[in-house]
Amino acid sequence: MTRNNLTFVALLAAVVLTGCSTVPITGRSQLLLISSQQEVALGMTEFEKIKKQSRISHDPTWAPMLQRIGSRISAIAPLPNAQWEFVLLDDPKTVNAFCLPGGKVSVYTGILGIAKDEGGLATIVGHEIAHAVARHGSERMSHGILVQAGGVVLDTAMQSRTEANRQAFMTAYGLASQVGFLLPYSRKQEYEADHLGVIYMARAGYDPRAAVELWQRFAAYSKQHPNNTPSFLRTHPVDEARIAQIQKLMPAALKEYNNPPGATAPASAPARR
């Protein structure tokens, strides 16, 4: 290994030792090699690009609803210095939503048919806000840095091998990193966003049972538009597993819903029952 590579690995090891954090509510330890200031700057830059390249929907029903929900849930989300923004993107063919670091949330109109009502949309928004609070974007970038560092070490160690041999090892390393490390963590983040999201929506005064109904509708949609990708190659868990986890969370979520910390349910939210 060259001196430069040794220095690189030593510096990375030092950063790793000081880059640990804890996710709210779940208490999971995570590695963050990207500062909050860096991720917010990256999120804002990318979000401005997306807004310029996309059509913004001003639907008289859904656009105000998105702002209302976003305002309520973000108000109880523990993300210091967040610059929350909620945008409805006019794309009926895209059944998705996302949140960029720093609190930039976008919902595509294509998912509104599955959202169906305010409770369903609150589930989606709560999930996306949870990604921001848990700093999942920064964690994914940090994992990418680790994988890249491992590739540098492996490639250096293989210098004495033939080019074909080196390429084979590097290809195997890339596949193993993706299937054995990056994808499992991506699915873990989705479960975690479901967990935090259902608690946050409950604290904001939205009935968390709407989350189960939302994912049941999503499961029905998925059956009509099947994804044949094996589960271990997916970035997201299968719908049935997500529903099962959320159902297990219901006692805790309903406790939050019935005893919200200083919050009252909006008039249009499902009545407590």
C-alpha cells in the first residue's frame, strides 16, 4: 500500500471513530461522515434544480393539504436548523415522494390516488420527514465513502495480480458491497422512516391507523404493477413486511395520538376513536 493510501485510510479511520450518531426514537447508532451543514447545502442545491426542471402543481385541494400537513408534522420533528419546504410535483405517472437533506419534501401527483385522503398523505409526509430527521441521506453518502475506501484498499492490495484477476476481484467486491451492505441498509432506513413517521404523524394529531390503510392500498397497487426484482436486490422492503411492522407499532403510536405533546388534531384529521 502506498504512503498516500495509508494516509487516506488512517484519516478515514479517525473520522469513522468520531462520526457516530444516534437516530431519535429508535436509538439506532449510525455513521455520519457528512456534516449537517454539508448535507443541507447539498439538499438545497439539488432541490432548486428539481423545482426548475419540474412542473409544480397548484391543485386547489391537494396543494394546500400538503402545506397543512407538512407544517403540522415538521413542527414536532426534531431537526435543528431545518428549512422545511413542501412541493407538489405535477407528474401523474410517478408514484413516489422524496425528501432531500435539510427538509425539502416533494410529493408527486401520481401517488395521490393511493394517498386518497389527508390521513394517507400525512403518512407519506411523515415518512419523508422521518428520512430527514434520521439524516438518512448523509448516512447513505457516508456508506458510499466507506465502500469507496474499501475499494481503494483492495485495489492496492491486488497490485501484484494480473489485470484480469484484479478486475474480477473488484467486480466481486462491488457486488458484495451492494447486496451485502448498501441495499440492506437502504431497506433498514425505510423501516426506520416508517417507524419515526407513524410516531410523528400521531404526535401531530393524525390517526396513525391511516398508515396501515395507506400501505394496504399501496400493496394492492403493487399487485397490479408487480415488481419482479428479488427482495434482496430491492432498495425498499416488501409491502407486507412494512404493514406488519406498522401494525406492531400501533399501541405506541396510538398512545402518542391520544396524548399528543401540546398538539391538537386538525379539524379535517380522522376523529380519535
